[in-house]
Amino acid sequence: MTTSKGDISKMSFGRTGDGTPVDIYTLRNANGVEARITNYGGILASWKVPDRQGKLGDVVLGCDTLEGYLKGTAYFGCIVGRCANRIAKGRFTLNGVARQLAVNNGPNSLHGGLRGFDKVVWQAAPSATPDGPALELSYLSKDGEEGYPGNLHVKALHTLTRDNGVRIEFTASTDQDTVVNLTNHSYFNLAGKGDVLGHSVQINGDQITPVDGTLIPTGELRPVEGTPFDFRRPALIGARIEDNDEQLRFGGGYDHNWVLGKPLNKLGVMARVAEPASGRVLEVLGTQPGVQFYTGNFLDGTIRGKGGWVYQRREGFCLEPQHFPDAVNHPNFPTTVLRAGGTYRQTIIFRFSTEK
């Protein structure tokens, strides 16, 4: 059954293992651009945007069915939290109390743990707004979930804008001091297929937070000048990804956080990606202090995606606006602590255009 509200339609997307029903929502704007979002994990499951000839193509990796996502994917398109990225050994101390989180990525905690926000069913409320069709997802993460303190009320308002963007506005509140770092984990391929090594990337950051062998930041802020991490001017993803650089060896390619040269909590352009064959251009904007650039290094041909495409290494890239990884354990990093009674607010915009 399909129901519609303005430029939004809703369909059943199946049920989770415990029988919880899941829906998928299709948002369309006047340009014919279409984004499909499911309330399982807040996943951006499909996003069809035009190339320079006006032909629509899907530019995000994902699965055709809910079952595909339930089998476990590489966080395709989802909301990640309560704390995105890695926390060293799943440990932190807050207000003098030591906390142990679920460890799910080698020795560390990744993207909220074993059952992070990517694996829960969110409450969904579609609406028609002056900016475009919108879908608000909300979730209560209860005190102690995955080891985190406090009851955290989270909302993620997704709007498909008139200028072919998806704007995600996160808000959260808590009744205890806790740690929060939310982002969207979409994998993009602007060509629609093949590897992404020929995509041209520009990142507006002068530094990265280098990592150790388990991809945990060392605490240093390292200049990108003279390294394969210098994307201050556009460069192909594949141009330096195989350089004999220790950081690239640790990540198997790019899997690092860039420190952005903009005021904290101010919306600004973080990155720009262009794909020459299609002419598609992606701009990434956000209010966060960092952006994680990941080049699909751990895709290994074990996931069968949309249309039967078996995703291989480096066939998608992520640009995830975020606070720095493991920030709760690094006092010199912008804090990820949300105090009781405070409000977390962050915005992400992914915006598409074309060039000749």
C-alpha cells in the first residue's frame, strides 16, 4: 500500500527480525530529484539526481530490500550514533565515572556499538514544507543503551530542498550528561557505478587528526601540506591513494578526519566532489568541526547491493560531517559532551549540481 502527503509517498518496507514494521518514504522535488529514506536506521536508501544531460541516476550505495540491510552492511546511508566514529577501547570517563561501551571494531567502539542508531526503527513524521518535502525521524535512546548514560531524545529532520540538496537537521536533549556525535554515513558514487578513483575531491581543511594502527587519533593536529592528504585544491581520489604513507597504510586508503578551517557550529562548505563523465557535482556543508573522508577501503565483494551490484573496494566514498573521533578522550578536541538540560544542534547538507 502506498500513501502520499504532498511530494512524499510511503510504502511498507518489511519487518525487522522481531516483527517491527518498517516503512520507506520517497521524497520528490519539482526538478524530478527523488530521495528514498527508510525509518530503519534513518537510511538514505536511494537518491536519484540528474547528470549534465538531465538523465537521472542513483548516486548512493545501498540495498533493494530491508533484508539486505538486516544482513549487515557497511553502514550504508544510515544515521550513526549515539557517537559516530571510534572511541578507543570503548572507554571514557565522564564526571569521574568510568564508562565501558560495546567493542565492535577491533579493540574499539565504532558508530554507537553493536546496536547503534543505524539498527533501530525510528518514529517517522512526513510533512510538506516551504523548503520542500520533509521527513522527521525521532528516537529515544534509553539510559544505559550500549553503555551510554542518560535518556537521549533525538530528532533528525530530512528535507529534500528545491536546489537538489538533502538537508539533515539533528537535535538532541538528555536528562544526564552524555556523549553525542551524530552524522549521516552515505556512500556516494557520482558515476553510479565502478570505482570512485576518478572523482575529483576538494576538502576545506588544513589539518587532519592522524591515527594509530587501530584508527584512533593520536591527539595531534597534523598539517596536510606536502602529504597525500592535501585536498585544498581539487585532486583525484586515486592520484595519491597508493602512496607509501603510514597513515594511508593504517586506513587502507583514506579513512581520516579533516580539521575544517571554519568557526565551530557555523554552517560552511566542507568539501566538493566532481565526477567528469557524468558532470555531477556534490557539495557537502555542515556545522561540525570535522569531516571524515572514507574511500570504501573495507568493501570487499561480500555485499550484494541494488540491482545485484556486488560492491567492491573503493566503489563508494563517504564524507561524514562530524566531531573528531574519540573526542571524549582528547581534551584538546572540540567536546562531544552534551550536558543535561542542553540541546545538541547540528546541520548537514548534501547538495547536487552539474558542470560541463
